[in-house]
Amino acid sequence: MGAGLFPCSRKRHMASDRFKKQMGFVVEMDKLKRILRQTILTDRSRQETSAEHSWHLGVMALILSEYAESEVDLLRVLKMVLIHDLVEIDAGDTYCYDQVETQDQAEREEKAADRLFGLLPEDQTQELRGLWEEFEARKTAEARFAAALDRLQPILQNYHTEGRMWKKNRISRDQVVARNQPIEDGSPALWDYVFHLLDDAVKKGMFPR
């Protein structure tokens, strides 16, 4: 590619410290594709990655936003679901039903957030760190809806794989209900749907006996 294709002003921009930080962050995010979750793809071929999970939530947000508890800023929801698990690059995926692993989860993820979001220019560090903290706190309608989608997605995968990971990890229906209560806060309609799925899952023997 000829050097004349890029104006000098654009070259200077691409050589800036801001641009280098942004590209460094973009490359670092590729590592999320290697983080395996405790959920199986619906074709039962393999475990999904955290990057696939985040993408799936983004599509779910586009399709299901009309079922949020109240009107939400869809772009803000999309931003949250896309960045909420980036901390797993350093902290790993913590299985939500593992009482030992979850004890220091918050500490590990806070440390990961410091490093990963700190790779960006200061304004973008503050924006993405703020979105991550908003998601974790679940105080806004957008965060509650994003969290509802985050809890719903693995239920769908477990249901459509005949409870494979529920059975493997000896997870009961009561544990699933207790863990996923935040779905009701973000979307009562989706919470009703979850109960429909769980009742059917019990009938079909998807939980360990």
C-alpha cells in the first residue's frame, strides 16, 4: 500500500499515545475468546466462551428490550453486556454455584478491572469502568435489564441441552431460582418465562435426582 494513501495528519493521529492505548486494549480483548464458561452450546458440541456469551447477550438485548421492567436506553444496555465480562480475561470465569470460588470473586474482578480498563485513555477508562460498576450494582433500569439477560442466557442453554450442566454439577431447581432472582427485577415477563422453563425442566428430569 502506497505511503501517499494516508495523509500526514492521519499518520500523526495513528501514532498518538491515545490511539496506541486504544489499539492495545482492542488486541487485549481478544483474550476473552479463550475463557471457557460452565455452559454448553445448544448443539452440545463444546463449552461456550465468555466472548460468545457477551455477543449472545448483545443480540438478546436487541430482540428482548421491549420486556424490560421499564423503558431503557438500549445503547447503554448493549455497552454493559459487551464489557461486563471483560474482567474474566484476568479473573477467569467463576462458576456461580461454587461457594469456594465465589468467595474472592469480587476482589479478583476488581483487580482485573483496574488493569484492563486502565489500558485505555483516561476518558474511556472512566466510561467503561463506570459501565462495569453500574452493571454490578444493578441500581439503574439498564443495569437490571442487562443483568436479567446475563442470568437468563445460561438457563436457556441448560434447558436446551436437557440440563446437562445442572446434572453434572448437581444443581437443583431451588438453587437456580435463588441464583437468578435478579431476572425479576430487570424483567418480570422474562422471570415468568423462566418459571415456565423450570417447571418443564422438572417434568422432563433435567435436574439431578
